[in-house]
Amino acid sequence: MNKRALILLTLILTAFGLQAQGQARDRIKTLKVAFITEKVGLTSEEAQAFWPIYNKHEEDLETIRRKERMELRSQISSAESLSESESETLLDKMLALQNERHREEQDFMANIRKVIPAKKALLLIKAEEDFKRQLLQQYRKRKGGR
């Protein structure tokens, strides 16, 4: 197999892998929406106001997670080789991102409380934890079953 064919094959397989990942992510998101809607007991009016706020919150959290991965993870893994000054800067970045995440969570709760009652906001927190737990259990089951 020549180099060009090998590169093309690699690109095709990578594209299929990314597409499968995207489909899996979309499926998980769909399941999460159904799970939360049921567990929280959102009315259609509540859902109409709730989901745009929730989706924006999820996007904002993903942006923060992406920053953490890009700005912190690689540098933390090589912490032994960092100078004291570089370590201070890295810690400051880490704390800033934690504060950003905390502010996002507070803003989200403040906005959600405007569209659903406090009890349903608590049920949302529980539903998210339950969904994560179930997702992790299914992942472990599949991983162990192979």
C-alpha cells in the first residue's frame, strides 16, 4: 500500500470514528433530555423556558472544560519540570477556571429558579447525578462485558 492510500485510509477511518462519536454524543444528549424531563416533571410551558437556559449552561460548561483541557491538563502532567513561577501561573489559571465554573453554576441556578419552582430545581440536580451514575454503570457493564 502506498503512502497516499495509507493516508487516505487513515483519514476515512478517523472521519468514521468522529462521526460515530458525534452520534453517540447526540444519543446521550437525547436520553438525558428525556430523563431530566421525566424526573423533574417539567410541564410543556416550563420545558419551553427551561431547555434554552439549560442548553446555554451546558455549552458554557463545555467551554470551561475545553479551556481546562487545553490550558491546564498538558501543563499539569509535566508539573515536575515547571519552575516555581510557572507553577504559580498555572495554579492561578486553575483557580480562575474553578471560579468561572462556580459563577456559571450560580448564574444558571438563578436563571432556572425564574422558570421552575425550587423543588424542581432540586429534582434537576438529583436527576443530573442519577443520569451520570446510570451512564457510568452502563459504560462499566459494556466495558466489562467485552
